[in-house]
Amino acid sequence: MTTRLDITVRAATGVGRTKLAAYDHALLNAGVGNFNLIKLSSVIPPHSTVRVLEDGAREVLAGGHGDKLYCVESAVFAEHSGETVWAGLGWTRDDTTGGLFVEHHGGSEESLLEQITLSLHDMDENRGGGYGPVESATASAHCIDRPVCALVVAAYAVEDWSPKEQHRA
């Protein structure tokens, strides 16, 4: 029996007196702020599900403070009054062969979605095609007087720091 990996996609924004504080606030709003992020490139394992959490559904992942979170993320910042930024993840997948994520950011939703679509179409074509339709999740943030962060994160799995069996070379 194959275990299905449940990947949750979460979009959030944050604000702070620094870009780092705005990023931390966005992570907390996405329900992943107390994990150490281990960023993955772009590959979705076979038999995985990708589930987008709806706006306002800030489902906090199970795990302890400081645990490892394997994820793909797109984060972008605005520091100047009146500036709006967009972050997004796009994906394409097939239930049995797996799929691909891409992360982009930009100054408009239209530009962002175009980059996501173009990247995934090329990546799919380079692999022989057949993954499926392009899906996406986006977040935008508008700077008024303090730095802001727009964030979209695909959370794969949480792992604690328990010692694993060590292998000798």
C-alpha cells in the first residue's frame, strides 16, 4: 500500500518594522512560523495530494517548536509606501507519476500567473508532457507605512530532531 503525502498550500501576508519581521508574521499567519524551514526545489512525489487551505483557514501543522518543515515557498517583500507585491506557487501533477511546483513573485497578479504557467508548461514539456492542468495559489501585500511580506508555502512534512539510525561510510 502506498502512503499518500498530503501537501498543504497556505497563503498569508505579514507586516513588521523590518522585512524579516514581516516575513515572520506571514509565516505565523500561514501556520508554519514555529518550524525550521527546509526548502525543497520543485518535485511532487507520486501519489501525493495537494490541498489548498482556503483564506482564513489557518490550520497549524502538528509538530513541536523548532521541528523541521519540508516545504516549497514563494515570498516577496514591499518596503515603499504604495508598492504592491504578489507571491505565488503553481503546480501540475498526475496522481501516479507525481508533479512539479514552481515559485514566482511579481508586481501584478497577471504577470505572476503568466510566469507560473510558462514555467510549468516548459518543465512539463521537457519531461515528455502529461502532468495535467496548471493550478496555483497567490498572495498579495500592499505597503502603507511598514514593510510587508506576501507568502505562499507548500508544506510537505514535519519531522522532529530525534536521532535517526546512523550509517557508517
